[in-house]
Amino acid sequence: MNKLEIYNMALDFCGQEPLTQLNTKSADKTPTERTLDTWYGSALRKASREFSWPFLEVSLELESDLGSGHGYKHSYELPYGALIL
């Protein structure tokens, strides 16, 4: 499921017309899109905390230690596509 599908589910729940596409430029976004963008991150975090979603959890062996940084003894690069909550 992608962001457009999630937005359209929310709009359907509220009795609103679905979006046909998401505008990437802020100036082109409708008020509805701006509102959905505002709440998307919060809703995603809330849903991910309320249930153990297997597709959100991935175990990886970390690459080499990058050394001390940001006040920690060890540091590593985040894997591509990591979701920060």
C-alpha cells in the first residue's frame, strides 16, 4: 500500500473524493493534501507502535563501525530505507 492509497482510504472514511495523484511541489498541493501530509507521520508512528507489524521490522548485520561520533563510542550508518520514528 502506498501513500496515495492510504490518503484515499482516509478521505473515503471522511466521505471525501479520492485523490488521483499526489503533488510533489508544495505550491501545487491542495489544502486537503497539506492536511493529509501534516497528519501522515503521526498516524504512521501511532499505528506502528500499537501493533507489532512484521513488515516494519528487519534485522540486519551492521556494516563496519564508523568510530565515535555524536557522543557515542560506536556509530553506524542507517540502512537505506530505514524508517525513523
